[in-house]
Amino acid sequence: MKTIARGAGTAGSRAAPAQAGNNDKKIGVRLDNADTIVKEGKKFKRYKLQVNKGAENPTLKGLADKNSHEM
């Protein structure tokens, strides 16, 4: 498994990919930081998959235009 996001990150902030160049258009989705939970004494970070409104992919763009926070 490859690590693509790490660190504490404030809930609601971007975790990955970096907001640089045309990442938002090309990739079409991103991970946002969510809350941290504790399960059986271990901390786990939650992430939220967010569709980018500027996505090149017409399906993703359509979903984001409806409600990007619903995904």
C-alpha cells in the first residue's frame, strides 16, 4: 500500500493531491482531511473523497456541479 497523505491535517483542509498546476482538472478528485477516531486504542485518520468542480472528466464535473460535498 502506498501512502498518499500523512500528518494531522485540519478537518476540511486538503490532504492530497497538492493544489498545484492542473492537478484538480486532470485528476478530478481529491482527499480532504476529516476527523480522527480511536478504535481499540489506536488512532485512525479519516479522509473524505471530494469531487473537483473544475474536473475535465464530464461525469465527475456533472457530479460536482450537482453537489460536490455529497460525494
